[in-house]
Amino acid sequence: MSKIISISREFGSGGREIGFRLAQKLGIPFYDKELITMASESSNISAELFQANDEMIAKKEHPNNTYATTDPFSPTYEIPVSDQLFVIQTKIIKHLAQQGPCVIIGRCSDMIIEDAFKVFICASTKSRVERLMSLEEDPSIDRKQMEARIRTIDKKRKEYYQFYTGNERGKPKNYDICLNSGNLGIEECVEIIANLVTKGDAQL
């Protein structure tokens, strides 16, 4: 297995679970939130601050922009945390790609690693609501609230992707394969991707 597998996903589609199971099946490293910890360790910025700005963009003159330092003599003065996180994560993702095969979730990794095997996981809103409701620990959250959460997070991810890559997230031609996890199921998605990447290696 020689490929980096980049998995982009709609919120609630199970893309992270698919990536995790795929990495286990192939016996390769898996990276998602681990990238935040690695970014924190390679900088002087806390993981909590990075977590709060994960897959977000800083909008010009936005009153809620977060900055890592107010020291005017710092090289990162007035550079939003989200921008710093993207730059650091990009370096880390490129470094990981040089180490060997792995599965990376989101964070524009499909554009950062040009020869990655690029996957997009989607599902109907109904399917995603049902999946998220089954995982939700707060009994006060209803279906309408969950639908609103899905719209908000999908919009945030779409803006993040377009801001940092200039491309449209979720457009089929930008990926090697797009899978509907609501129709296929998590395990079938894992099997399809695993078969494709291992078959591709056999043809090299």
C-alpha cells in the first residue's frame, strides 16, 4: 500500500469512522484530531486554542477573530490562529506523507497531497440526522436542531476548503471516488476503498 488516503466528508456521514476502520484494516496510521496535537507540539500555541479554530477561517476585520499573541514584536502578531494552524498542519501533513501510507481526515489534505487517493463521503440529510441522533448524548437535542447543526458545520467546512484551496468541496471530479455511506453502510465503504487502493498497488 503506497498511497496516502485523504477522506473528505459531509458532517454526520461517518467519514471519520470509515477512515479509522480503513486504517485499521490496512494496518496504516490514522490522523484526524491528532494533527491538532502535533501542530500544538510544534508551536507555542495550546492545543485547546487550535481545537477552537479547527477547520475555521478568519474573516477580515471579524470581531471574533482569535490571535495567538498580542505582542507586536512577535512574528505571529495579528496573524489569526486559524491561518497559523493551517500553515502548521500543511507542513505536518506533507511530512507524514513522506513517512509512508496513512489515512488523513479532511483539512484540505486532498489538495495538499496531490497524488493522494481522494475520497468523498456523503449521505442524505435524513441518514445523517439519524446517525447523529443515535450518537447524541444530550437528550434535549431534537431532529430540527440536529439538521441545523449539520447545515452549520457543512457550511463552515465548505468555506474553509474554498478559502484555503480555491476549489469547491464535494465536487465529484475533484475526487477518485465519492461514496454514499447512507446507502452503502460504513463497512461496505471501507471494503470498497480498501479494494481500490490495494488493487491500484497491484497494478503498479
